[in-house]
Amino acid sequence: MEKEIKIIEDIRSDLLNSVNDLTDKELNKEVEEGRWTIMQVLDHLYLMERSLTKTIQLTLEKGEEQQVDSKPIHYTVNRSTKVDAPPFVVPSEEKQTLQQMKDKLESSRKDLFIFLETTSKEALQKKAYPHPIFGHIRLDEWVPFIGYHEKRHLEQIEELKSTL
């Protein structure tokens, strides 16, 4: 899982570097009616990582073993296909500080790593969980998916930053 962990860590680093020099006011500013703020995008990423960590754990414990081919999850970064966020990962509308958000992101990442330390890539390869676009994705591929999903939203954050 070293390669997968490097992917998600590098992307998380890029993500935080992208927002580090913004004020809390800028991060919470609605730049377009009906569009998420930068802070809401970050909150969505936190909710997604937390939710996927729990889902991977639960599927590993209770899911049926199944043979699923590898999926081109790196296409997640392609934003030409719009995907509506499921309700459980829709961000809060409340204003937050960058430090609060960094703490939340650090906590969801720590939970993911604690879980990964207690399992093997081989165990994760034997089970899968469905994705709305890709169909069933093996559990080991959900880990780099978290990173590619963040990279997809990093592009969105850069767009939002350019309108501040």
C-alpha cells in the first residue's frame, strides 16, 4: 500500500498548500450562487474520507469476497463528468476556520492510516464496494481514489480561488 499512501499524501499536501495563504473569510466566501465555498469543498473532502474509511472497514468485515477487475480510478480527476455528491458527504453551511478544517482532515486521514495498518492489501483486493460511475471498485483501489477525488476538487478550489 506504500504507492497508494504516497499518492494520497502528495495530493493532500498540494491541497493544503493551495489554501494555506487564504484567510478564513476568503475560504468561507460564496463566489457564485449555489456553488460551494472553498471551505465547503474541504469539508466535503473530510466527510468523504471519513465515510470511505468506514465503508472500506465495514465491507472488509461483512462483505462477500468477489473477483473484481482493476478500474481506471485515475479518471476521477476528469471533471467533464459531473457527479452529484451523495447526501452524506454534502458539506455543512456553517463557517469554519482553516485550522478547524485542517484538524478535521488530519483526523480523518489518521483514522484511515490506523485502519490500513491493521489490514493487508491482499485482504482488500478480495472485496469490492460499488461506485456510481465505475461500478464495483476493489477496496484497495478505494484508497488512491480518495487522493484522486481530492485532486479533482483541488482543480475546483483553484477555479474558486481565481474568482476571489
